[in-house]
Amino acid sequence: MSRKLFGTDGVRGRANTHPMTAELAMKLGAAVGRYFRRDGGGTHRVVIGKDTRLSGYMLENALTAGLTSTGMNVLLLGPVPTPAVGFLTRSMRADLGVMISASHNPHQDNGIKFFGPDGFKLSDEAEMEIEAMLEGEIPLAPAEQIGRAKRIDDAVGRYQEFVKTTFPGGLRLDGLKVVIDCANGAAYKAAPQVLWELGAEVIPVGVSPNGTNINDRCGSTHPETAAEAVVTHGAHVGISLDGDADRVAILDETGRVADGDQIMALLAGRWAEEGRLNGGTLVATVMSNLGLERFLQSRGLRLQRTGVGDRYVVEAMRKNGWNLGGEQSGHIVMTDYATTGDGLLAGLHFLAEMARTGQAASTLVRQFETVPQMLKNVRFAAGAKPLDAASVQATIAANEARIQGKGRILIRKSGTEPLIRVMAECEDEGLLVQVVDEIVAAVQAAV
């Protein structure tokens, strides 16, 4: 059975359009509530967080209605980062955690992500079972067992204190001027406060959400905003988060952007020196640069690749006992501390290296030389299957033969948007451009 509703990171779509309607959110809430209340007895609770999108109010109310209808007690966290939901699900002994967010997408989109009682995202198998429940009648709780809902006022504070406990003892951020871009999103309160409390001089950006400006020319998908602030204020470093703060981009003192690969290389090297990189292995996706793999090999370490999506990185980490992983896009997962990617946490550990070594950000973000990489996206209409076209498959095969031994090609359908992503790496930049452009043209013709 294949999943129709869930993508690589929960359910996502345009607000007030299927599947992101109040009607479906209420039914989804009832289904997942029943899934986690299969025994029908006892007291069950769920925590719900959200980012700053206008549609979050609508979906929060609809999910609350569905969950309470099956007897779940709902604790409303308000705007908090996605990793805070994972943390608080465990901390507050909830049976389920829900995050309402479309991450780095524009405000018109929204999404719903679920966390199990262990604070980790649900498996594919669990999501398929929940989807199957939506096809039939969902048993509701008797009138006397309908759940209650209440707001938790100190959710952000609880998360802030937790994040600070992960910062190395004996270190402070005194003397560091830090730009923090919160993308007008979920971390707009927590991130600047944590940095200030650890001693930094803080230049906040993207901390005035109005419901429609999340990720709007700010955040990790638009790092030029933070880069400009870094240069203007003479900051030592910039930290740019996305709308739900589960990913990060680091900017050095010149405004140059470092992606997740460089951050993972820094942390992996440091942890290996300290003897705490489990199995000598870093877990990353097929999108990570070949340069990262070579960097690790040169230190006797290993890169384990997974499919795209931080959930698959985490699954591999949990299965094998590895404790560091992430994505080139900036999801950094440290399971010693957190159950999912945490942009603020990763940013703090980068700042800790600056404080520990006294080195400039521009030095720390250049752990390895990247192999030239190109990524282009082709948008397609709902229901279209351009990758099945014979012309596209022939073009891909021909270019794989051209690049063999010099690089690699990765073509995949996005799990969160109607996009075909065409990525290639090659030492020969001229050949790289030709290969990507030919495949993109073939896909566009098929679309």
C-alpha cells in the first residue's frame, strides 16, 4: 500500500485547499487520536505546536476538535519550533505530538507533522495505517469521555532552557556579535533570547511575524537578508533559520553562506576527536556533496547515505546507533540531544566551536572543498508523471553514461512540492551544466 496523503514530512499543501482544509484536519485529528487510543481506556494527551502562519489558527482548532472527539486531551503550545514539539512530547509524557507548519514554504502553504510518544516522527507504516483509517468511520468517544483542551503558557521557556543545557559547560558567547534571522517564524521568541542569555550581542532579523510574512525574503531560504545584516552590523557570524526552525544556514563574517554539509563536517570532525561520534559514521542523504564524503574518508570516518528527508536520516541513525546526521539543506540531527533536526541547537554548537577555538566563522565553515554541484527544479501539474516518459528516461541514461566515473546524477520527485529535482555533481563544470540542462529540457518537454 502506498501513501497518498502523507509525503516525506507529514501532510502538506496550500491552505484551504485539499488536503489542507479544516474538514480534513478535523478528520485527520480524529484518526490519529483513535490510532493512539486503540485500547480506548486511560488518560491520553497530545501536544500541538504551530508556526506563525495565518492558517495555523484554523488548522489548530480543527485538529483540536478531531482529537478531543476521540477522547484525547489537547495541550496547545502556541508558536514553537518543530524540535520543541519533539522535545515536549517526551518531556510532558504525551502520547502524541503535532506540529502545524510547512517549514520553508511560503505562508499560503501549511502542513501537519506527527511525533510519537518517544518524540520521533511517525514511521511510514504508522502513517499508512492512519491513512487507511480515514477511509472508514472513525469511532468517537462517548459524551462523558470527550477530551479537554488548554493552553500551555511556558512552552517556549521550557524549550529555551532545554536548548541551553546542550551548550558546552564553561563556554560563553561573550564578545560575539551574532545576527539571528528567524524567518518571521516559529523561533522568533526563543532563538534571540537563548543567544542573549548565553552572552552574545544579538542582532535580530525576521522577528515580527504577521501571519503572512513567514519565509518572505528572509530565513534560511533567503540568506541574503541575514548576510546583509552581518556585513552592515559588522557581526562575527549569522544564523539563519527556516519557518519552523528545524534547519539552519550559517553565514560567516563576510556574509558567505555555509550549508548543512559544512556544518556536519565540522561537528563530525570535532566529535570524532572527542571519541563520541558513534561508529565513526555521519548519516546524510543522497543530496550531500561528494566533497563531504571525501573529507570524512580522509579522517577514517564514513558517510552513510539515505533517501531525501530528515526522517530517513533519523531512522538510519536509530537503527544503527549513530548519533550525528543531517541534510545539505540544513537539517542537523544530534540524537544525543534531540529527536529531529534543530536549527537553533546546530547554530549553538557552531558558536561553541567559535568560542572554543577562537577561530573566525569563515575558517570554520570551510572544512572541505566542494565538488561542483548543480540543482534545478521543474514544476509539473498534479497527476503528471514526467519521469515515466521514454524520452526522459533515455536522456537520463545517455547522460549517466557521459558522466560515469567523473560524477553522479540524482533525479527525484520532491516529497513536499510538485517538483522534479535534477541534481548532478562533476569535477568538469562544463560537462555538469550540459548534463543538467539536457535532462531539465527533457523533463520540461514531457511536462
